[in-house]
Amino acid sequence: MPKLSHFDADGAAHMVDVSGKAATAREAVAEGVVRMPEATLALITGARADKGDVIGVARLAGIMGAKKTAELIPLCHPLSLSKVAVDLAPDPALPGLRITATVRTTGPTGVEMEALTAVATACLTVYDMVKSAGKGMEIGGIRLLSKTGGKSGPYEADR
């Protein structure tokens, strides 16, 4: 069984010491979806939601979420992020929105948590902005798609 890095020899949770690790270029991409009735998706794509530009606000919320990750996840390192991009794409086949976040930094630790937090925050913002149209939306599929940089090397999820 692999050793879990966030626990010390006594099993107590601790923040991993990354001071000896080399700063490398790192990128992580995460995705998630918000499933909703077709009528709710039409409100979003037709810019008719009561609270305004759902996609624009959720994009900004996702960016803010990535920047606040260390404040939300107890053992996560605060990072200087080089890039956060959040894309929300309508998908009539769901029906709903597909959300993808790409996060980059140069540092001693990765940005997987920031990418995942960006997606989760954007998904929750979509829900909040259109919940008056129906509370039966479903948030799901949040996962890491890929990551590069660091000692463990690249990762690609099965698609």
C-alpha cells in the first residue's frame, strides 16, 4: 500500500514539507458537470436567468475558488498561481454544463487541488444562480483529467 504523505510516522495529519523539492512548471486540468432540465439550460444559454450571466459569474467564481484553495483544504499549500482558466460549455446531451479548469504554477508542489476546487466552485455557483428554476440539478463527475510536473510525473485520466 502506498504511503500517504499527509500523515506522519505516528499517523497524525500534517502539512507536507516541500521546502526541499525543486520548483518545476506544473499544470492540472479538472472537469465536472451540472445536469439540469433542458428548460433551465435554455435560461442559461439564452441569458434569461434572473441573477444574470450565469456562465460569466461561474467562471469568475471558479477562478476565485482556485485562488482560495489553501484556505478551504486544511493541508493544502498556498500557491502563487500563474494561470487559472475555467471553461463552461453547454452540453444538450446531458442536458447541462460541462466545466473544465486549467491551473498552472511554477513551484515545489502541484495544482491538482486548485483545479478541482475551481471546478467545484463553478459548479456550485451555477446551482446557486439558477436554483430558483428548479432545485433538482445534479453536480457530478468532478475529477482530475491530467497533471504535469513534479516528481511523480505526468498523469492522464481514462476518458
